[in-house]
Amino acid sequence: MTETEESGYQLYYWPQIQGRGELVRLALEDAGAPYVDVARMGTDRGGGPEAIRRVLAGELGDGRHLAPPILQAGAVTVSQAACILDFLATRHPLLTDPGDRSRALQLQLTFSDFLGEAHDTHHPIAVSAYYEDQREEAKKRAAGFLADRWPKFLGYFETILRENKASKKEHLVGAGFSYVDLTAFQVLSGLAYAFPNAFNARRKEIPLLIALRDRVASRPRVAAYLGSTRRLPFSEHGIFRHYPELDLGGET
Ligand SMILES: N[C@@H](CCC(=O)N[C@@H](CS)C(=O)NCC(=O)O)C(=O)O
């Protein structure tokens, strides 16, 4: 048995960014599930980005995967962040009521859509091209994101929280905590990093989402994770990037 096989789950995700892998890391951390972040290990131990490339080339069997994050659980491998979270919720307390499974997945996929749009603010033309080569288009894309898409998506999630609160529920799905709350935490943290001016200007529109973010951040295992070196910092390599010219009031 190899070192990674002994330790529960193996997560395959790019080693230097939070990205979509962070949604899975947060869930594994909150669940207290043992896992190895394989690509963050040294190449001498089978890690590094090369480990991801081997998985994409079919090394693990159990079907092909297009892109990380990819989670291995014994003989099973799962990709697509939302699908991984749905899988983990069948094994760990990441969804209060199993009857809410479809609802949770629906909201998670909506967050996935929003993440894609946040990413496209800095890469509106081509994922493979440098930001600097699409900076002017990025300014236009970011302006539309801030004006239309941000209030549409965050307003949707805030409305859900408001309606749930009316029936004495304080989470996004059903009667209690779910992995979708962890994703809400991550998305709000990322927006505050990437667009601090817009976030501060609009924070009064999303008081329940901000309260949820703060409650998630104080969950004991999440707080321990956030204070550890396992939590990578936001940077200009991930989904949420801080380019002042893309933020509200940024240079034109
Ligand atoms: N819909 C997928 C998207 C996966 C994805 O775009 N992964 C990125 C990193 S966050 C990647 O490495 N993509 C490589 C590519 O698209 O070529 C998910 O939510 O997991």
C-alpha cells in the first residue's frame, strides 16, 4: 500500500492555488476526513503537478477526468467539484437531511456557474492567454459582472437565506449546515479579496450571507484549517484575482 492509499482520500488539485480545489479541501477539513493533497507533496513522493497529469492520463482507472479537482476514495474517483461534494455528503455530516440532496446540488451548481463568471472577469477572451493580453476586454467584462451578475447571484442566495430565516433556519439548504454553506464562505471570501471596493460598497445588500460566512469561518475545524499552512493564500493565479483596475472605481 502506498503512502497516499493509507491515508483516506487523495485529492488531486493544483498545488499552488485555492481554485475549485478549495471547495473540496474545505469540505474534507470540516468533516475531519483524512486526506492527502497529493500534488502538494514533493515529486520525490509522487506529488507535484505531474501527479495530476498522470491522473488525467488515466492512471487511476475508473473513468476519465477532464480537469481537477479529482478525488480518489479507494477504487472510486470523482471529478467536478459539485459532484465531489455531493459524493462526500453521502459519507460525512456535510448535509443535515439526505432528502435535501438535489436541492444542495442545485445550489452548489449555481455557485459553480458564478465561480466561472468570476473567473471570466480576468480571462474573458481565452483561458490560455495572459491576463495582460486581454486586460481591456477584462475591464468591460468585470464592469458587467459587478453591475449585473454579482447582484443577481448574491441576491438569489441572500433571498434564500431570508426566506429560510422566516422559518427559523439559518443555512442555505434545509434545516441545518451543508457543504453549500462552506462554498458560500469561500465565494464571499474570494469576492472580498478580488473586488474589495465592490464588496464594501455592496455588503449592506447581503447581511445574511456575510453572517453565514462568519459563522462558517468560526466552525472549529474550519477555523483550525484557515489558521494552518494547509490553507493557501489568495493570489493572482487562481479564480479570484485582485486587479485594482477591474474593481469598482478602478482605473480606466
Ligand atoms: N466544472 C469543473 C471545472 C474544473 C476546472 O475548470 N478546473 C480547472 C482548475 S479550477 C482546471 O484545471 N482546468 C483545466 C482546463 O480546463 O483545461 C469543476 O467545477 O470542477
